[in-house]
Amino acid sequence: MDTAHRPPTAVRTARGEGRPTQARAGLVRDAELAEHLAISRAMVHVLRSRGMPSVSIGRARRYDLDLCMAWLADHGADAGTHPAAS
């Protein structure tokens, strides 16, 4: 059987736990996004609460890396700062 033209059915997680990930489709988990941006997972959640795009897949939340990078470029450094106290 020629498997050269058949796409893989699942991509394994970085930890090798055997859970499929959506990385093939350009979607990443919060930990993967945090690693890519060199920020904490908590900061990823803060950014999401401020409007950074994400996708809900069942109970899981995934992020399109390209959309997140574009969102960050549009919102600049202010996206991650705390609002000023009044």
C-alpha cells in the first residue's frame, strides 16, 4: 500500500501521551501557544478573556496560531497589560 500520499490520521502530542492534537489543522493547545509566545498559560487565558481568538472543541479550547499572531499584532503590547487603576 502506498502511504506517501495518505495524510496521517493523528498527530501525537509533544508529551507522547497518544492523544491526538489539532496541530495539523493549525490549531494548538494553550500550553503550545504559551510556549510559542514565551508566556505563561495563565497569560494565554488573560489574552483570551480580552478577545484573542480561540475555538472550542468539546470541552477543549484550541488556538489558531496565525489568527492569534494577527490579533496580537493588531492589539499590540496593550493586550497583555493590566488596565490602569482609576
